[in-house]
Amino acid sequence: MDRIFWIAKEEEIKKAETTDVYFSYTKKVLEKYGLHKKVIMEVYARNLPFEGNWGVLLGVHDCIKLLEGLPFKVKSMCEGEIFQVNPKSVVYEPVMQIECYYDDFCLYENPLLGLLAENTGIASKAARYRLIAGNKILFSFGSRRIHPVLAPASERAIYIAGFDGVSNILAAKLIGIKPVGTMPHALIQVFGDQKEAWKAFDSTLSEDVPRIALIDTFCDEKAEAIMALETLGEKLAGVRLDTPRSRRGEWRKIIEEVRWELNVRGGKNVKIFVSGSIDEKLIQELSDIVDGFGIGASVSAAPPVDFSAKIVAIEVDGKMKPIAKRGDIGGAKSVYRDWDSFTDYVMLRESKPPSEKFTPLLEDVIVDGEVVKELEDTRRIREKVLQKISILRSVQPKIVYSV
């Protein structure tokens, strides 16, 4: 093995060397028999690995980098777009459309789907947490639960989906934000005294690092919260409870105790953060009494979205004819959205939308191998995602279709 870690290099991904071997077999067969046929491929998902009928599409920028310079025409939803699925219907909405000669494209199907599946799964899960948490602070602490190579992409997806900060240093650097974090139990254990550890943290770190004390290492959470306030005084910005599930008991009551004891001692401005196996249910249960959540593997290791790429049209006598395998529907499609009702309209590409209220979601991103759409900054994508999540708080998205 000629590398330190068992990972693919960027140039190997770009050359489609990470594809499944049956695509290589396919390419050899097509080339031998001269089947250089133009097709239209559509990328879509029929199901999501979590509740709800919507997801946040991510990985489009990576796909553009993958296909740039190749003789394809690519239409796609934007990076960070909300897409919908309807498991009860055979009709789907394509998130990407690729017009190409199939023997030129087949090696790229595998990496393209992988880039979309992983990023979209994480972003979609993170967006659900953002929706449930309202205006509460969300920090991503989950990069330790995934392969280090994927950590920056995972943190970017989580940040775009609305989290307020990420802990991974490299990810934060690439995004252009400051990483966030508090302290581990190990720091307090090494000192052997929580007060000494908190004081050492305070005397070592720059003033722009919030003094958030971990308060469940040796003693009861309430007792350590009082110790932290007495030790750091007005410098104490927050406390974090990372109590294991096996020791939580009635966690809500424990947090209420901490809040009460801080308040009666002049610590009303001290924020309370909770972390450790946080899920949607806990966020719903605790949002009214805590200020923020540290989220780990439940988001960073979210299941991927099962995207497929299928041929829906093929060139016959110079014209594109609809074609589909069993269980699919043929013909290149367009997707239009009425943003007021969040209704998506799926129809054949040559059809017109039902009214001017509907705007197209599929846009040209690559034409003849050249990138024709400017790739937006991560922060700008995040702003748009947050705007769309706010819409989802008041409407139920749906898909309609017409042939």
C-alpha cells in the first residue's frame, strides 16, 4: 500500500477509479460494440432514511467538480435546495439531470451518487434538528464518530443545514469560521480537581474562547454548577452537562435544579448546554429549559440518502425517446415550485408550468463540460437553507405531477 491511510486521493476520485467494477465492464462492452448512444440520466430518491418527505440536497458542488471538463450537459437543483420524495407514488422529482453518451458517463455514476448520498443524508438530518430546536444554539461535536477524511465535508453539511458552530478545526478553517468547543472530562481528571481545571482553562485560553465549564465529572451536576460559578464568577459564560444516559435519572429535573441554583446566586446569564446522545426527542423535551445542544453521531453519522441514477431517454434516429426500466417512468422531467405553498410540480421537460407562480428548480450547471453556474459561498448557501427551513415551519410540502 503506497499511502498512510486507506483512502482515495482526489485525483483518483476525479478519474472515477473508485467506481464499481461492473461499470468498467459495461464501458468495455459498449466500446467493443460501438454503442456510443446519447442518453438522459436522472438522479432521484424515492425514500428517505428518516421521517418526513423532504431533504436538503448537498454534494452538488462536489459533483460539478467531478464532471467538470467532461462532454456532458448537467442540470441540477442548487446546493442546499430542499427536495421532496413521495414513497407512495411512482413519480419522483429529479434532483439532477445529465445529458451525455452513456459510455462516457458510466464510470462516474458511482462516485456521483456517493457524493450526493452522504452529504445529503447529514444535511437533511441536521436540518430536522434545526427545525425542531427553533432558535436554540446547536453545536456539532460529531466528527470523532466518522472517518477523519470525511470530517470537513460532514461539518460543512451540518453548518449549511443551520447549526451555529462546528468543533472540527480543519472544517471550521475551510468554512471560514471559528471552531467551537468546551473541555473534555479528561482535562478535569488529569487535574484531579474540577475547580483547578476550570481555573487553568481560564488562565490559559484567550478571552474570545467562552468559559463553559463541564459540570458532571466527579460530583452532582447541581453541586458542580455552584462550584463553577463560585470559581469563575462573572467569567462563567455557560455550563455543559454531558451526563451519560445511565446516570441521568430525571434529567429535566436535574437541569431545572442547575438553572435554579445558578439563578439564585446571580448566574441568570450563565447558559446551560447539554450534550451526549442527543436526539430529536430530547431536543423537544428540553428546548424550553436549556440554551443549546452539542450534537454528535446522530447527525454526523446520519444514514445516506439512497439516490439512484437511471436512463429516462435515449437517442433514436436523432431524437430523444422516452425509455424506462421496470418500476420507473420514462421521459426527461422538469420540477417547478410554488414557494408560497411549497408545492412541487413534476412534468415532462417540454411542458410549461401551471402558472407564473412556479419557478424551475433544475438549472444548467455544466454545458459541454464547462461550468456555467457560479458556485455559491458556504455561508450564503446556509442563509438560504435557513430561510427555507423557516418556511417549512408553517407549511406542509407536497408533490403534484402532470403528464
